[in-house]
Amino acid sequence: MANLFITIVSTKKMLNGKHKVRIAVSHNLTTRYIPTNIIIDAENEFKNGKVVKRPDKDILNARLKKIYDMYYERCMKIEYANTLTCTQLIKYCIFAESR
């Protein structure tokens, strides 16, 4: 069973110092990340899976929840998910997005 959560990866800071918010997928003792199109200015604008300290935080959190729910639903629909690696699971979820 895969675990999904919203996070930022502080070691993957963009060249301009900003951070992409990512969906972390933890499966079979491995974690991989799906980048989103949501960018925050600093690490202190993100806490416990939520965007904070921004005037547009409610809009960004709603968008993140929608993205998270989409990937969670896709992962739960896979009947044979336990036989896949984390990378294969992510590729399947992203490929399902383009269908």
C-alpha cells in the first residue's frame, strides 16, 4: 500500500531560491516525488503539508488538495499495486493523467 503526502524537498531548491511543492509517494520502503506546478518563495511558507504565511494560501491549499486527491484515487484503483515498485507506481499514476 502506498502512502502519499504533500511536501517540499529542501535539497531540491530551484535556482531562484524558491521551492516546488511535491507529492511524495512512499511505497515498498522507497520514496519518490511527483512535482506539482505550485511554487512557494521560502521553506517557512510550508508547514505540515500546508502552505502558510501567504495571502493566497487558501487557494494554493485547495489546489494541492485537489492534486493530492487525484493521485490518491489513482493509486487506490490499482489492484496489483503491491507488486509494483514505487517508480512504476508513479509512472502508472502520471500516465493515467494523460489518458
